Amino acid sequence: MQFVRTKIEDVVIIEPKVHGDDRGYFVETFRADKLEEFLGFKLNFGQDNESKSSKGVLRGLHYQLPPHAQTKLVRVIQGRVLDVAVDIRRNSPTLGQHVAVELSA
């Protein structure tokens, strides 16, 4: 898998490598040790959720403060979504900036 930095330091795009043949495919979607190596610090990734949305649905406006802040991992297995992250951290050098990425199966 490949990791891509964005203009917001804590937003990283993970591009998995899909290994396919006539039987189907295999893809490693997340690997904590590789992401920790890329980021340079340990992760605390403790929950994985899945949701299904109909076309045109706006899902999720997430904002948490410590000690309830969470790391988000967004993956699309069918269709496509526009995933947007906005930096609203008061002391951040990228305050007010956003990253928008179209994710697709």
C-alpha cells in the first residue's frame, strides 16, 4: 500500500494495491505497522464501522475533543463518495483548510 500526505498534516490517503487474477482479487486495506512507520508514531486504532448510504445522502459530520477524539478510516466498497476533511483545530497552521477526495470501489 502507498500513503499520500495531504495539505492537512493529519489527513493521509491510503492507496491499497489490488492483486487480481482470474479467480478474483485480494487487497490489504489497512496495516497499522506500515502506517505507523509512515507517520512516525504509534496509532490507537480500536474500532471499525461500516455503513451503507443511498445516493445523495450526506453522512457524518464528525468532531470530537480529547479524550474522545477518534481516528477515522474511510473505505468505499461499492460506488463512490466525496470525503471531505476540514481542519477546525484552533492552533493548527492549516486552520480553515480542507481536503476533498473522491473515494471509489
